[in-house]
Amino acid sequence: MHETIPKKIVVSDTITGNDGYPLYRRRSVEDGGKSVVLKVRNIDIEVDNRWIVPYSPLLSKTFKAHINVVSIAIQ
């Protein structure tokens, strides 16, 4: 599965899709989400909650690496 950043979809609540994969809450700026402007190579880029991926600070600190975390449930 290939995912893109930033996510195109912004939702106010986490939901489970018909395929069983979660669509995690990513609040828009209008919905109380955060937004910052970063200067990258002299270009201003607006970064908001669509750019954020789920991660575990504990795992990142333990393994000294960024580790994305996704919960998978099988029935």
C-alpha cells in the first residue's frame, strides 16, 4: 500500500472504512486543527494536520528512529 503525504482527506473523527482500514482524525484548521508555515529552500510551505502521521514517542525513543504506528484488527 502506497500512501501519500499530505493526506487529501481531512476528517473530524476517526472512522473505519468499508475495507476495514481506519481513516484517522485529521482536523482542518477551521475545525480546530493546527497550521504553520515553514520556509524550505526559500519557499513558504503551509503544513497542517494532513502532514501528520500516527507514531509512538516511546518506540521512537527506544529504537532511536521514527516508527509509524497503525493498529490492525482481524475478526
